[in-house]
Amino acid sequence: MASTTALFTGLSGLMSNSRRLDVIGNNIANVNTTAYKSNRMTFSPTFSRNFSLGTAPSDATGGTNPGQVGLGVSVSGTQRNFNNGAIGVTGVATDLAIEGDGFFIVNQAGSQYYTRSGSFIRNPENGLITQSGAKVMGYGVDEQFNIVEGNLVDLNIPVGTMTLAEQTRNVVFNGNLNASGEVGTTGSIHESRVFYTDASGTPGTEVTGATNLNTPIYVSDGAGGFVQAFDGSATSITVSGVEKGGKDLGTAIFEIEAGTTFDDYVAFLDEYMGLDSSAIGSSSDLGGSVAMVGGAIVVTGNEGTVQQLDIETGDFTANGTGLGNPFVMTKTGDATGESVQTSFVVYDSLGTPLTIDLSFVLQGTTPSGGTTWEFVAESSDNDATDRLLALGEVTFDTNGRFVSASNQSFSIQRTNGAVNPLTVNMDFDSGTDAVSSFTDSASNLAAVFQDGSPIGTLGSFSIGEDGVISGAFTNGLTRTIGQVALAKFSNSAGLVDVGDNLFGSGPNSGTALIASPREFGTGRVVGGALELSNVDLSQEFINMILASTGYSAASRVITTTDELITQLLALGR
């Protein structure tokens, strides 16, 4: 006899299979959605109507099983497939894919969500965002570009706006110093004409270092008389055009005040020309000095041919009503000694370029001790009068190999608001880059590495497997500007789909574990690529056929039951 129960059983089949078709249709619709995770529906039978619970075996019977009739099917749940989809290369720097179980973390209107879709873009504020506008989160960096982990921030990639300059701290040198060269014994010598304090005697009273410059000073006119070189009204002496090793030392002004003496002027010239006679190490002494000798100023340059001074009369100009060029200079000796000079650029903390001249001068050779050289570092960019920055001694063994060096750093004064002083370390023995001292036709020296840079603008960026965002600046520097963070859940299937390819944590997902990529099973990040949908079309078509067949069969149950009920009603007519 027909039963209305069969109608409802068939109806449950229709409803369940139609819901399954909904899921299959959604999967197929998202076959090209970035990082889409396919879903499947699972069924379970509803409760059964019991005719008998069955009986236990006895001596007379073997027992009976329960008598039950099922009342249809119900949807037990849906299950999302979080297996990784294929990776498709795009070449777009902001596109990211994950190979692993992690999720990108995004901030949407103050709420934290998770996504596998890495089709990110940059907004006008240089923030990294999703296509729907959610902000991608990760770790920022401190002032030294070190990643600050543990504190999620909205990632920002300021291409074209972020600027950077770096202070020089280390310079590495390479080259060979000619061990068979001439040992330095003297520097170039220049003498001024003799100055006198009065014109009443013959030859007159010679000035001394203690003589005041703002008093009348005389020089011989070459005909037995005198001419006034300084009339006591001069307030300054400008020095410009002096050359050292062929390089112009620039312009400096010596101020003459009440009580200013020749000794003060001599000390000024000594600093301006970078001269030194200090004993360095065992035998090093460059012998450079400026001194008053018999009423004349005698300038003795540092030893070494590259330290040769070129001083002309016109390089010294005094104001006042005396002689415009009171210092007539005469060269009386040349510099000697094997030497070499190189120039290199360092940068202060504001990115200001500063030119440094480094010279090496041969100081001694011994059959058992190799060679000894003295170096001098100097600069016209020093914000102090003294151009001399550092002196040191470098020794080499009998095989021409570097042994030791003293004073391998120099400091240069800065008054432009940068870190003061700028201290730079010089490395003469850095692995394959090392200074040697073998016999050669000439010495050669070069700075092969320095770690500072002028101002540069962030020009491009890339994101590595560890999620680190590396920025390339126009000055050649590369710095870390952030890191993409990933979240991992103990039960990803428990996440709640909130739309826009985003998931929210659910009661059964567990708490998000926030970590860097490649940690705690989060997986690695692939830059310039996107994860494709993991929908298997062939499987979906099979599932669609099965759901369609199930739907048709359930509808047939309903029509068959309807026919039986119709026949039953016909019996009563």
C-alpha cells in the first residue's frame, strides 16, 4: 500500500541533491578564481522508524536484527579542500603565492581576516592591499632596517618616495707597494724672502715667530733698501692655488687679529698643507713642517714624490695697504721617496660625499724585516683647518705579505648636522683584497670597497621566499623594508568564508599562529606568482552527473508514490 512517508523521503533526496548541485555549481564558477579552495557536500541518512529493536539469541532462537525503515537523507555538512593549487607565474612584483598551509593576514575595516589569494596591489599611499581594499599585514623595520617581529603592521612599500643615505664605516684597499723603490728622505722645500721688523738697519732686524703680523713688516727691495710688506692694517691672508701631488688644496683664509704672530700663521700653513713630522711606529717620520728660519718662512713638505708641494708667490694674497703678494716663494728642493696616492669618496650620515686622499711612502727596507711604509690620510673637505686626518705605519714581511698596521682609522670633522666626527676604518688585509709589497716598476693602490652611499630613492622591490621585502635604491643600496607574515591554523577547514576570498576564524578553526614564512609549517612565499584554483573540473562533472542522477531518482520515487496513491484512491470509486 502506498505511503506518504515515501513522498517525504523522495523530497529529502531532491533537496539534498539540489544543495549538492549548488556546491558543484559554485566550484565550477570559481574554477578561475585566484587561490579558490573547492568545497564538497557530504550526506547522512536521517533517523529511522523502528519496527523492532531485535531480540537476543536464546536456546530456542538465534535472535533477530532490528527492523528499521529510513526516512530520507540530510546534509551532514560541507568540507573545504585546502590542498595547494598550482602556481602560475605572473611576473608582477606584488603578486604572491604560498606553498604550504599558511594564510596571508589582512586588515579590513579594523577586523583581521585571512586569505590565500595574493593578488595584491599598491594604493596611492603605497600601502599593500588586496583587490577589495583590505590592508596586507606583516612586520615593519626599525631605523637600522632590522625586522621588528611580533608586532603586525600594515605593510607599506614607498617606491619613489623613500630616501636613504648611509654613513661610510669601512673602506677596503688592494694594490702593491713597490718594495724596490727609493726610501723617502726629504720633502719638497720652499722658502719665502726674509721679513724684517724695521727698515733702519742693514740688513735690518729679522722677524721671529713671536713677531706680530698686524705691525709694519718689511722686505728687501733688492737694491739695498726696504719695502713695506705689511703696513699693520691687514686683517687676513688668503691662501689659494697651492698644489700637493698635483691636486689643488683649495682656498683657506687666515684671520689677522690683535696679537696674531708669525707662529700662528706658520701653524695655519702647517694644517692647511697637511704636513707632519711625528714619529710613527719604529722608523716612520714624514718630516713635513713649516718653520721660521732667519726671518723667512721655510715650508718642508712630507716625504714621498706624491707629497710634492707646488707653491707660487701668487698663491698668497694679503689685504691692507702693503704688498698684495707679500710672500715671494722660492723652491729649493724636491721630495724624494717611493710613494703612491689614491683618492676615494666616503659619505657622512647625511649622504654628503667627502674626498679622501691616502698616500703611502716607503720609509725603510731591511734584509730581515721586509719593508716599512707610512700612510697619511688627508682631505680638503674636513670641516677643520687641518687637512691631515691620520698617520700610520704598515709593515710587510720578506715575502711581501702584510704583517701589521697602526692607526687604521681616521676621523673627519662635520659641522653640517651629520654625525660628528665621521670615523672610517681602513682595511689593508681583507682576504683576497690585500695590499702587498713586492718589487714592481711602480706602486699602485686603490679602494675596492666602501660601505657608504649618497642619497638614493627606493626604485624597485622584490619579495623573497621568507616574505622579506627587499628594496633596491637608486644609489645601489638594498635594504629590508618589511616582511610579509603568515597565519596557520590547526584546523583550516574550520575557517569561515566571509566572501571576497577572505576567511575569518571560526569556533572549530583554532587560534591563528602568526609567524614568518617557512616557520611552523606556514610554507614559503613565491613572489611574482599566484596560486590557482584547486577545483578539479573532471571530478566536478562526475559529481554533477551523480547529483543529477540522484535528483532524478528521488523525483521518480515521488512520481511512483503518487501513482500508487492514485490507484489506491481508484479502488474506492
